[in-house]
Amino acid sequence: MHALIEKSLSLPMAARLLLLVNIGALLFAFTLQLGFDVRPCYLCLWARVPYASVAALSLIALLWKPYGRQTTI
């Protein structure tokens, strides 16, 4: 199983996947809040910080490519 993941999941693909999942989670939260008037609690507001941080870090990983195309996890 590990060899299959190693061959199919490169670093840019993992960064894209993390970016899409985290942006999707944030969009879902903002859609509930702004579109359907669901008021989030303070914990829900603070829970958005890690999602935004991981999205920002994965975007940096996509834009900054020190290892080239041959990098795999």
C-alpha cells in the first residue's frame, strides 16, 4: 500500500489536494455563515485558522518548487 501511495502521490499533487480540501472546508463554513445565516460559535471561528494556515502553506508549496518535478512523498 505504501509503495502505491509513494508512486501516485507527488509533492505537488499532495499540495493541490490539501489546498482543495481546505479551501472547500472554508467555503462551506462561509456559505453556512453568510448564505444561510448560521451564526458560528467562537470555537468554530477559531477552527478556521488551521484550515486557512494549511491552505496558505500548501499554496506556498505549489508556488515554490525547490525540488523540481521528481519529488515524491
